[in-house]
Amino acid sequence: MPGKQFGEHLDIAPEVAGALSKGRPVVALESTIISHGMPYPRNIETAAAVEAAVREAGAIPATIAILGGRLKVGLSRDEIQHIGKRGAGIIKCSRRDLPFVVARKEDGATTVAATMIIAALAGIRVFATGGIGGVHRGVEDTMDVSADLEELGRTNVAVVCAGIKSVLDIGRTLEYLETQGVPVAGFQTDTLPAFYTRSSDFSVDYRVDSAADAAAAMKVKWSLGLDGGLVIAVPIPEEHALAADAIDGIIDEAIAAMRLEGIMGKDTTPYLLSRIAERTDGRSLEANIQLVINNARIAAAIAAEFAAD
Ligand code: PSU
Ligand code: MN
């Protein structure tokens, strides 16, 4: 086959490579949340706090991005700073973007899909983020279904997130995941969390009460040859959750404004996140930061159980 092996595009930071070679727990983290998901400088402060939370819980963090066409697993402070400062000026990179961003030696912030791909190449099986992409409301007109869902159907990484954000069509997102064979497990809950709020109108497929429960299902899934990811949905900590009626109205308003402005495709999620942050006077951003830190902690515990024999 022409071309180089994937390994030749991959740079794993020494600390991460060391942990992986010794079978120690590592947690992957995405970079689109830094560039497109939060404003500077809260984005880089959050990235640092999330890495610290992973460490405190006993795992090594590996923030993933593309820099100068290299697939980077484990970023330095300066590299995170660079991505955070460029913000939405950096390419939001999903599966379809990887060939061009790498071939052109550009920088790219990786979405859940692209982060899963690179994490799996590096041998990392647990990934923490805030929210995954999904089926967008109005999909019957737009066909907007995030590539994150297809990736979850094929790539062996467990994604720890705060459930499914109600800017999305939660019911259709769950249907899509079911079709893809992706289990959606609630972490200490029977109800699917909805990102800013601890619950939604939907149930999860399975409840896991501990990190060990989650790790056990991951091991069985992949030992059976059932390729693909899992969604581990963790409710936002009570004290940081937003009131459902207030946030629902703001989300509806943001979606209406987005349609009016003709925002489409990959710009949708960043637009909605920043509009919602504006309309909540930053309370949604605070909630977002806290839920990611919480997810990072739980992901580290799951990675530790997964690494243990
Ligand atoms: N949800 C969030 N914050 C984010 C994202 C989702 O609360 O930053 C990002 C993730 O990187 C996710 C991407 O993979 O948005 C989904 O984008 P799209 O819908 O264009 O696939
Ligand atoms: Mn989309």
C-alpha cells in the first residue's frame, strides 16, 4: 500500500507513551472544546483544570490535536495555549478533515470523532469530554447528524460525557446510537442526563454504579469483537446544574436565531454554545466547565479500572 503507516503521523508525548507502555491509565481529551467550545481565556484555564482532575484521580491526561499536520497525543501548556488563543480560527477537524489537515501540515482542533480516531491509534480506550455531537433538531430538513455518532459505531473508545445536550434531538440521537450498536450507560443514574441538567425525558440503556462496572462492560464488548465505542453519561453535579425550564427556553431561542442567521453544518454547535453562554450571562459556560472536570475525574477512575487486571 502506498503511503506511510499511521504511526508515522503520530507524536505521542513521552509521559503518555510511558504510561501506555506500562499499562497505566490514560485519559484522552479533545481540543475542539478548547478552540470552538469555550471563549479565551476560560478555555485554556479549563483545559488545565481538566488535565489536573485526571491526574488527581490517578491517570495521565492526553489532550489530542493536530499541529503542523502531526497527530499529537499529549499537548504541552504552550500547545494548549496556541489552540486556545486561535480559537475558532483553527480548523474544527472531524473524520473527513483529517486527510487534508495532515497532508497540508495544518493545525486542527479535534472533535469527538477525530479525537476517538487518534486516541484509538495511540491505544487509549477512555476519553472524557463535555458533550458529544448528535442528531440535530430539524434533521428532516438539514440531514445534520454528527460524524461523532458513526465514529462511536466503529472506533473502540469509551466516551465519558454529560449525556446528550438538548440543543440536539435527544430521542433521534439515541435511536441512531442504538442502530450503530453503541451502548449508552448512565453513571449512577437510570435517566439520560441532558448536559446542563441532570435528567431528560429519556432513560439510559444500562445503569453503571461504579467505574469498575463501566470498565467490565468495555472489556467484554471488545473481547467479543464488538467494535465501536460506548457512551458513559454522567449527570452534571447537582450544585452546578441549570434549571431545566430556564435553559430550555434559551436553547429554543438560540436555535431560532441560528436558523434566521442561516448558520449551518459545523458552525452550528459553536454558535449555539456561545449564544447560550451569552443569554445565561455565562452560567451555561460555568456549568460546562464544571461538568467537564467532573467527567474527567470519572473517566480517570474508569481508565484505572480498565487498566487493572
Ligand atoms: N458539545 C459541546 N461542546 C463542544 C462540542 C460538542 O458541548 O465543544 C464539540 C465536540 O468537539 C463535538 C463537536 O465532537 O462539537 C460536534 O460537532 P458537530 O455537531 O459539527 O459534529
Ligand atoms: Mn453536523
